[in-house]
Amino acid sequence: MKMWLLSCLIVVIGGSISAKAQTATYRVITLQDKPWVMESDSGGSHKGFMIDLLQKVSKISDFNYTLTYVKDGKYGRETGGNWDGAIGELVAGDADIAALPMIFTEKRQSAVDFSNAMLNIGHRILIKKPVVHSDPLKLLFEPYSLPVWILVVVISWVMGFVFVIINKFSPSEWGQVPANQDPTFSRDSFAPNNAFFFVHSTLTWQGYKEVPRSPAGRIITCMWFSFVFLMIIAYTANLTAMLLANRTGKTVVPFKTFHEMALQTITPYGAMQNVHLLNNLRDSNDPVFHRMLAFMDLGDNNFKHTSEAVKRIRESKGYAAIVESTTADYIASTNCDLMVVGETISPSQAGFACNKARAGLCNELSEAIRQLREDGTMYMLYNKWFTGGKCGRTNLDDYISRQETAKISAQPLSIGDLSLAFVVLLFGLLVGAILLVVEILVHRYRKKKAGATPEPVRMTDANGRGQSETTDNGESDKAPIAAAEP
């Protein structure tokens, strides 16, 4: 009796084992996409994240598989009730498992079964790594913006011409003093070559032999000194702030988050025409995402393929591409001139897809994925294929964004920031022009009133002592005394 029971048990177990052996080989379809699935260097075999994962899952679930590519090279889309791509082959029964990073969607779940998520796939920002140039001299020009530097140079030359004009037309200036009545040798102090030297020497707070004598010249000089004072004080303060901020030792990137990217307009950015991403951004309540969509819709900011985005990032002076997080990590780890920034947005789950006719197959895969997650194998596989390239993973703590630099340092001063200095100088030029006209008119009036002989002009030497420009000693009008005849 016991022998009979034992024989029956062996037959039942053997039958179940035989039945399992008959269904243990599955037809697996995939797509070639770096680093998910790639042709092996030796040829005839495959490698990649999905290949390694499939091998480990098959060992845990104890099944064999045959691997082929999807016939039309697509993931699967429904058109008129019919599915194409990998989903279509699963629905038609031509395949049992789709080893792809298939995103879970409601439509796809109605057509095929899905395992638990192997990865959470979102979108991040791919940008070019900033190139650091060690140029200490550059820091000396950073306190002012480029328009300010240009305006300072222009104003310096304009002021030189202003002093030349005053020296030529003002009746009380140094240029009007006759050569034989110039004991201090000051009549050429504001000739063209000396006038420009006066402007540039005072611009750097250096001394000069003389100052203008006329009221117009002195008013303009006072306002010019005030302008120079305000400009130098602003330059010194901003340079000090920049020197202190430069001690952070961190390289500046355009932005580090999607929020910072949306608030700036200097660096353009775009995304691939991914319906899933765009729909998620439109459905979001975050105004930052709506601002991003509006910016990407302006001009030709988007791209059709990731390779196009990489080319544009490298060739343009500044461009950022919003790509899938896994793709961005792989590109940055194999291209050392690129880096990934930003948090993961629009996250989606991706896993194996199974033929519904294979009941329970995706449950077996889910259990295997769970074990691989718990023992850290999934994390190791991701690091091996997505972030373990020759460049490795970029540490964002080594970088600082433009928005962060604004919190610890000053930005180059603009014309608006220095408007007070320019207003002061403009006021001085207007007042000086009026005084010059008044002085010329008064001088002509006095000259006309006195006939052809104007009143002698008083001049002031460098020490402030008054001196007549004539050598009249009261004796010149007297007739010479004739010598007595012997």
C-alpha cells in the first residue's frame, strides 16, 4: 500500500515538473536602445541594463527565454482599436514578455499586464559643464557692467572736449592770457593734450597743476570731481563684495533646479515632443511648469531626438534640454562635458509588460524585482549602466547657481545703479554751459561799453595769489623826461 502511494506521488510530481518544463521558455521582445539593450562587442549577443536584469529575473523565477527585437521598432500605440509595436505583439500572442522600460499607462494596462516598477523614470535637465578660466584680471572689470564701462570711456573723452571748448571761448580762462603776461606758465594747462590729461588724472584721483579759472570751468570741474568720487566709491565697494564671494571656490552654473530655470530667460531650454511629459506639465497646478511650457512654445526651443539636443547643447553658447532622467544620467556619465541638474519631474513607473494569456507571469516577475530591490541589486545595476561611465556622477555640491551667487555677492553695476553720478555730472554740464554763455555775453557787453579797450583781466596763480595781467605801474602814461643839454 505504501509503495503504491509513493509511486502515485512520484508520478504527480514528475508530471508537474514536466508540465513546468514545457512552459518554462518564454518569448521575450525588446528594442535596441543604449544602455538598455546593446549589441555585444563580440557579436551575436546582447548587453545592457535590461539584459542583466532579465538574466537575474529568469534565474529567480526559473525560466528560460528567447530574445528578439520588436518588428516595427515601437513601444506601442493604439490606433483605431489596434495596437502596434511591442504592445501589439503581446496582444497578438507573438510574444510573452516585453523587456522594455515600458511606462505604465491606463490604456496599456487595459491591453497587457505589467510587473512591478523596475525603475521610476522622470525628467531632468541636461546642460553643458561650465568651463573655468583662471583670469584674475577679469575680476577687475566685473564691478561695472559693459555698458557702464563704455559710457565712462565716452564721458572721459567728452569731458576733455568740454574743457578745451571752455578754455578757448571763456574770456577769463587760462588760454586767454597773453604769453608775455603768464609768469606761472599756465596758459597751456587746458590745451587739447593737457585737457585730456587733466580728465584722466583726476579720474584716478591724481593731482594736476591747475584748475579752470572761469566760473563755468570751475562748476563743471566740481561736478566732475563729484562724479569721479561716486563712481570710484561704487567700484571699490562692489569689487570688495566680489572678492569676498569669490572665496566660495565653486563654479557657477546657470541654474540647479527647474524653478531657477523657469525664472531666468538668459539660457534657452526645450524638451522632446513627449506627449506624456507635456500633458503632465499642463495638468500640473504648479505655475512654474506653466511658465516653462510658455517659454518652450516660443521659437524653436524643442527638439525631436536626444542626439539633436546633445548637439545643440555643445554647439550653442547656452542651451538646456529636458530629457528622461535615465537617458540624462547615461549621457552625462559617458560625455564628460555635460552634466545633469534639477530634481526629477513628471515621474512615471516602468516595468516589464506581459501577455495577458500568460496568467500570473507578471506576478512572478514582480516577485523577482522585489527581491532585487531589497538586496540592492537593482541599485547596483543602475549605477553600472547609467552612472558608472568614464565620467561618473557629477556632485552638484561642487557648483553654485547664478541665483545662489546673487545671495552672497554683488552683480555688475548697471547704468541704473549709478544713475545719481551721471545726473550730477549732467547737471554740472548744463549749469556750466549757461555760465559760459553768460560770461561771454557780459564780456562782450563790457568790451562794447568800454570801447575797444577791455578791462584788464585778473588771473590767479596756482597758489591763489592775485596778479594783474598788465605790467602797468602808473608810470607808463607819463611822458619821458628829456635829458638836460650840457
